Amino acid sequence: MAAVKPREVFIQGITSNGRQFRPSDWAERLAGAMSCFRPGGAKGGPGSHIGYSPYCFPTTLGGVKCVVVNESLRKIEPMAWDFVMNFAKDNDLQVFEGCIIPD
């Protein structure tokens, strides 16, 4: 039996009434705040702050900034998952489930 892949949630930078969310770097900021949640935990040292977590990272879909949140984040750190989902809810952002298909 094949293992079930964790789902991914896409938070779009578009509000429920179709307006573009501001500031323009919101996705990078949100993903940056989640960058310490990585497999094996946060590691210190030079350059450890550079890069995004594989569980929460920014991307662009159809010209719209998005943040992709992997459901694994919920198991690793439920409060981080709640923070990201509440950010979307509080800012009235569109959220949908999907998956990233590798190139």
C-alpha cells in the first residue's frame, strides 16, 4: 500500500473580494517567519537564517504571490500551523488545497 502524501495548502495573496493583498512582500515575510521549522529542527551557525522551510515557502502561481504550507507542519508544530492559517483567515486571503508537481 502506498503512503499518503501530506496535503499542501496554498494561501493566495488575493482577498475574498478579489483585491491584491499588500504589502507586496507579504509571502516572503510570512515564509521567513516560519523558516526555522525544518526537518531535524532549527540549526544554528553562519547562514542558518537564509532560506525557507520545506514546510512553508513562498511561490507565485499565475502571477499571484502565494505561500505553500505543507500539512506536515501541523504535526511538527501545531502552533506554527495555527499561526499561518490564522494569518490567512485574519487577512481574508483565499486558501485552497493542492500539490506541487515536480518539474
